[in-house]
Amino acid sequence: MADPLTLFHVSDVHFGVEDQLAHGWFADAVAAERPDAVICTGDITQRATRRQFAAATEWFASLGVPLTIEPGNHDMPYYNPFERFRTPFKRFEKMKNAVHAELMFADLVVVPLRTTVRAQTRFPWSDGVVTQKALDRTLAELDRLKDDGRYKIVACHHPLMAGPPGSHNPTRGGDRAFAALAGAGADAVLSGHVHDAFDLTFEAGGHPLRMIGAGTLSTRLRASRPSFNVLRYDRESGLELEHRSLALPGAE
Ligand SMILES: [Fe+2]
């Protein structure tokens, strides 16, 4: 049997408040294991400064493997409200153009979903929003792939739901997006944002959809150590998830 496809799912690397030990640990794992691709689900920087994006561009380029990347709520200008409203993703797009690749695999496809908006009518602005326009873009891509037998991963920054359908959801439009994506044939959704890893499967309309969250490689830790996910996929076994955490300094 051929080797499974191997993807490293990393998120919330937060240049500006990065954990340099964790960044080195991740880069070493990429160099040693040469995954087929890295998927980064946003919050590349802490304050979307040019310096932070420049550092991120250099780091991602140095990984030397195909990379696909989504923006997070921290990737829109923070100190320049004029730019945030007019061209919120300009700095992110400049970095993306330098490091992003469209992933082409025989058995798996990655489709993006935008969950970040420049402003909201509620606080905090950091919470996710799935607009109808963003959802429609992703659904159109899934529709185009509907007779394609590949495993379909949607990549976004915010978890679509925090718990079972109907429970409190900080992501506006998340329940609707979850149901629509499940119905459109998505198999899994990768996200970041909460800085702790998770692996949950819920159902909508009889369609199961798996939600996988990656932790952070920043110093902004919540419940867990810096971490990333290793995803392995082949048609026989499906998608297998290994959650990898950085050991405490001094620990084995
Ligand atoms: Fe974050």
C-alpha cells in the first residue's frame, strides 16, 4: 500500500508573540518528515504589521513544502483603521502570494472558507462570521467537486461551532455553514482561533462532518501546550489525526 498523504495542520503562529522554541520545533518536524503540505488556518501575526508579515513570509518560505494559508482575525491591520476598512486583507494577500500553493492531490482536496470580517455590529470583533457571500463561494467550489471522489477538507480560521448544533455558538452563521457544508459533501473542517486542539464530529441533515482544530505555536496559551496536528489520509483508513504537543522544557 502506498504511504498515506501527510498534512501538517498548524494555526495561530502569531508572529509578534510567537513562541520561538515552538516555531523551531515545528520547522524541524517539517524538515525531518517532509509532509506533502502544510495547512495554516490563520492568525499568522499578532497585529498584522508589515514587520510581522515579513517574518512570517520568510518562515513559511523556509519550510520548503507546499503551503496553503487562510487569514485570521489578527491578520487585518490593527493600528491603521483606514486600511482595515478599505483593504483589510492587502497585507495578508501580499504574504499569501509569496508562499501559498494550490494543493493538488489524487485523493484529497482543500477548499477555503473565509470566516473573518473587517468589522461587526457586536463585540468582540475577533469572533467569527460566515457571511452568505463567503459561504456561497465555498459551496460553489464544493458543487463543482460534487462528483469528485476525493476527501474534501474545508479550511477556515474560526471553528464553525463550539459544541453540538443548537448550543451557544460564538461564530455568527456557523450553524448554517456547518449544515450547508455537510450537505454539500464536505468531510472535515480544519480551523484554529481557540488555541486548543479538538476533534469533534456532528451531524446535520443526516450528513456527518468532522471538525478538527489546531492549537497555537504562540505564547498566547490557553489550556494546552504549543501544538500542531498531523493528518494522514488514505482511501482505506480515511483521515487519521495525530495531535502533537511541544514537551515542557526539561521534560522527556
Ligand atoms: Fe489566535
